[in-house]
Amino acid sequence: MNNVVFITGATSGFGRATARRFAEAGWSLVLTGRRHERLEALKEELSAKVPVHIATLDVRDAEAVKQVIAELPEGFRQVKSLVNNAGLALAPEPAQNVDLNDWHTMIDTNVTGLVNVTHALLPRLIETGKGASIISIGSVAGHWPYPGGHVYGATKAFVEQFSYNLRCDLLGTGVRVTDIAPGMAETEFTLVRTKGNQEASDKLYRGTTPLTAEDIAEQIFYVATLPDHININRLEVMPTRQAWSPFNIDRDK
Ligand SMILES: NC(=O)c1ccc[n+]([C@@H]2O[C@H](COP(=O)([O-])OP(=O)(O)OC[C@H]3O[C@@H](n4cnc5c(N)ncnc54)[C@H](OP(=O)(O)O)[C@@H]3O)[C@@H](O)[C@H]2O)c1
């Protein structure tokens, strides 16, 4: 029987590249996201290689998450790897200037959505046991503060701590837990963050060498296919051309 990977946010960026990477290695795919046409297109592309099940799903809806998992068809139920990838950043402005709804959307998606999926799939992953994994996409923003990071960074700090705490509870089950924390990567991430400003997105990535979605997919695949006895707790990956800045100081004018 094929290994099964369950990917949230498979319609774009890291999630879509991860679907392609696991398909290359012969895994069966459960692909989820809100944009149905994109899921259909990916299924069309990959189902010549491997079995593919798609489910249109908003991870914020706990009941819908439970239903999608309860209704997984034969051949897709024994999930070996969960890739908790669905997420977003909004409102790059300073905290005092942002819309509260944007904070709620980030918390609802990156925190509540991620725990909805994890909670619903835990029994299946524990049943799989040895070699199973929960791979959640955190961010360097969860570890390193920066202006405009406010709630986005805080949601990714949650991903890190939740992953460590899960490891404590899952000890003895064989299920591994990893927080993969990427730095700057060129996907639709900045287009979403700027609410559709293609120019701002292009400008951010221009003249440097960001990570690609395929780079992160490769790291996800690596973590999922390590020997059963190895658990990578946290994997922080940055482009070579990205690093930290000095502290900012408020000075008298
Ligand atoms: N790109 C970066 O620089 C970077 C760096 C560090 C971490 N990350 C994290 O990496 C993950 C993937 O981001 P990406 O860079 O690949 O961005 P992306 O290209 O915008 O992809 C985000 C994915 O999340 C899905 N998604 C968003 N809200 C959702 C919801 N409510 N329910 C279900 N799916 C939802 C989107 O699908 P639908 O819109 O179709 O639902 C899409 O497939 C995110 O968690 C992000 O925070 C990104």
C-alpha cells in the first residue's frame, strides 16, 4: 500500500510544490485548500503518477475538517504524513495601523486552522505509528521579531511551541513532529499579504535570491522520509542572501 500524505494549502506555493515532490516519490496524495479549480488542475496533473484525493476545505471550519477526514476514501485513510502548510500573513503595517479583522484572520487560519486539522488527524497518525509525521510550517517570524510582524510572528511562535509540546505527548507512539521555519520564499505569500499588490510582491523579491517553493518542498520531503528513529524538532531555512539586522534605536531628533 502507498504511503499517504495529507497537505493543507495545496493550491499554491509550498503546498503545491510539496504535492509534486511526494508524487514524484510515489506517495498517495490528499490535497486540500479553498480554491477548488486549482485542486482539480493539480489532480489532473498528478493522478497519472499516483492516487490523488482532493477536498475543498477551509481549515478554519472545524466541522468541515472533521468531515473531510471522516470521509477519506479507502486507500487514503492511513495517513503517514500531515503537512500543516495552509497559512497566511496580512497587514504588513505597524500594529497600531492595522485592521483587527486581519489579526483575527491570521489567528483563525495559522493557529485555529492548524489545530483543527492536527486534532482530527491525530488518531489516524497514531494508528500509523512508526514513521508517521506531523510537519508544520512555521516561519523565521516565529523566532525573530521584525517591524510589522506583530500577530503573524506570534502565530508562528505558536506553531513552534505547539510542535514541541506535541512531541512530549506523542512520545512512545512513533509519531514525529517538526516545525519547518522558512525565511523569505517567493510564492503568492506577499501577494496575499499586500491584498493583491503584484508590484509590491515583485519588488520584495527583485535583485536578490529568495527560496523557492521547491526548496521548501524538498525539506518537507526530507523530514518525512528520514529513518523512523530520527525526529527533526525544528528546521530553520533561510536564503543565503537573507540575514538579521542590528537593533533599532529610538534617538532624540
Ligand atoms: N513564502 C514565505 O516567505 C513564507 C515564509 C515562512 C513561512 N511561510 C508559511 O508557509 C505556508 C505556505 O505559504 P506560501 O508561501 O506557500 O504562500 P501561498 O502561495 O499564498 O500559499 C498559501 C496556501 O495556504 C492556503 N490557505 C490560506 N488560507 C486557508 C484557509 N483558510 N483554509 C485552507 N487553506 C488556506 C492557500 O489556499 P487557498 O487560498 O486555495 O485556500 C494556499 O494554498 C504558510 O503557512 C506561510 O505562513 C511562508
